[in-house]
Amino acid sequence: MSLDQIFATRASRMKASEIRELLKLLDQPGIISFAGGIPDPALFPADEFAEAFAAALEPSHQAQALQYSVSEGYLPLRQWIVDQMAGIGIACGVENVLITSGSQQALDYLGKLFLSPGDTALVGWPTYLGALAAFNAYEPRYDQLSINGNRPAADYADAAAISGRVKFAYLSADFANPTGETVDLRGREALLDLAEELDCAVIEDAAYQALRYDGEAVPPILSLEIARKGSIEACRTVYCGSFSKTLSPGLRVGWVVAAQPVIAQMVLLKQAADLHSSTINQMAIARVAERCFDTHILKLRAVYQRRRDAMLDALSRHMPEGVQWTRPEGGMFVWLTLPPGVDGGALLERSLDTVRVAFVPGQAFFADGSGANTLRLSFSCTDEAVIEGGIRRLGELLRSQQPERVC
Ligand SMILES: Cc1ncc(COP(=O)(O)O)c(C=O)c1O
């Protein structure tokens, strides 16, 4: 007997992430990678972290830094987050904040909290692959969240009723992974209306929210709901934040802001899963955030904006007719739609063999397995000259893919 015969049914829904498998190939010499959606390590505030960890290990702090701590998270960090949230229109108290081990952990907990097998999660087509991976374990069905669409709530509810009900709508409203797109104010309000009608939660994934390069900031969905209802305690939106794209992903520190009953239940989940996030990492993040978050963000924005501009410029010069792409106002991603019939997965294989440019084929981001003719490019880790070279090479490859003209 092999043990895989007795895995729980949920295991069959867990698949190796295409992105992680792919990242293994990228160390090969000569590859230009637009694949990983990760921050540029050259931009980590490493000196500030060295100082912060040294401070946490000083005799006066080391007992706390190396000890177990409370599941809710390190209080000064939660307080810093409360102040930060106030700055973007989210009035809350420390009792509304839970520190998680990255926002990925929050997505897992929210899946666990809301989804019984057969319940429906509304997600974008495409959506963040890691959210699908987190939710899959709880055996939901997915339905397409069309924010500005004209699909009435009853339509979603009827479709969900086959095996459960709609439990939440999940989205990244700012500079989404993978598309780079932002939901406008009307779309956010429409989403809140839909959630009211469906009586479901809204999971607002704000992983990239701080990385806006141009255009007007749009208020977070949670802030719009607080404005409607007068208090966070009446809100159905759960906001997931992260320090991964701003300070460091390696420390695994994220946070959730929500009404207290949701936080209380998530604290129980955290106690059962990992007791609390690393104490010393939370202390280091709190110290670095207090000392340099705002100036550091300005630096990140300046660098990533130049790279975004370089990628959009190179795309407009090198892509053949029939290829379309998004124009993100922030974040790390540009999303390409290729002519029908061009398969992103097959293109990647050919690209690695010939022009040696890596990207992520788009299909994995679609819960329904569509999107074969799409791909995601990240501009965060390559400088402008490399971006130009990589996009030129990708353009040449795509041009060679065009169907032969019949004369
Ligand atoms: C949209 C989105 N949400 C959440 C995450 C998870 O980030 P972390 O767990 O590092 O906070 C990522 C990481 O790439 C992401 O792109």
C-alpha cells in the first residue's frame, strides 16, 4: 500500500505551484527572468535590519525577543499598523489587528474559517495563484468575480446553492497579482453592494497597495465600508496586509485588520497552527518600520517606477501586432494577452531553449483552467537595460510564432 492512497480528499486539490517549480530553473546562466514576483534583494533595508536585530538581542530585550509571545502579535507592531491604517482611512484599534506569518497565512486561515467543502469563493479570472492554493485545501467551488459586470447577486447565489453558498469574494484591488490592474472606486463600491446582497465576506488582499507609482490612490475597500457603516465592527471586509513587498518577505510578517469577532476566531486558528509569528522578527519589523518605512517606500517607488516604465516602453516597441498588455499604476506585474492559439506554457519552453527569457504562463492563475494565451511579466528584479534586452528577445520569439502568411 502506498500512503498516497489514504491522503485526505483535500490533498488531491493541492498541486505544486508552477511558479515555484519554475524558479528552480532560473539560476541557469544567461536567463533573463521576468518570472518571480519578488522584491529586488538589492533594495532590502539590510543595515536597518542588522541594527534592529542587534537591538532586539541586547540584554534588556533578549528574553522577550527569544521567548514565546501572544498569538495576536507584538503590541508595538500592531500599534504601528493601527496608525498606518488610519492614514489610509481605516479607523481601527489594536484589537482589530492580528499579526500573521505573511499574508499567505492569513489567506489559509480565511479559507479555513469560511469554507466548508462545496462552498463558493468568488475570485477573479485570473487571480493570485497562492490564494487558489490556500483555498483549494478547503475544497470550495469557484465562481468568477466580475466586478464591473452585470451579473446579479441572485445569479451567483443560485449557482452556489448546488453545493453550499457564497462565503467570500477575494481580490487584490491595487496592482493585482498577476494582472497589475487596479479596481476603481465604482468597482469597489459595486463589490460592497454585491457582498451585501450575497451576505458574504470580502477579502481585500493589499499585498502591493503601498507600491503606487502614479495616478490617484483609490481608498481601500475596508475604508469605504467603514465610511458606509460608521465602524469597523459592522464591516464584512477583511483586510490582509504584508511587509513582504516593502521591507522583507523572508521575515514572514503580515497582518489582518477586521471586526473583532473575525480576529478572535483567527487568533484561535493561529493558536492551533503555529501559536504566534516569530517574536524577534516582529520586533525587528516594528523597529525598522518605525524608523524608515516612509523613506524606504519612496526609494522603492522610484526604482520600481523606472523599471515599470522601461518595460511598458520596451513592450510598445518590440511586441508584434496582436499582443495586448496592461499598464499598471503600481506593483510588480504586467499581464500579456497573446493572440488566440498561442500557448503560454509552450512559449515558455521555447523561450527558455532559445531566447532564454523566463516568465510565468498565465493559465495557472485561472481557477477554471482557461487563459492559455496569457502570461505574467514581473519588472521588479531587473534593471532597465536588462528589461529592454529581455523584452526585445521575447518580441522576436513571438514574432517568429506568428502564423505563416499564405500568399
Ligand atoms: C497578491 C498576493 N497576496 C499575498 C501574497 C503572499 O505574500 P506574503 O505571504 O509574503 O505576505 C503574495 C505574494 O506574492 C501576493 O502576490
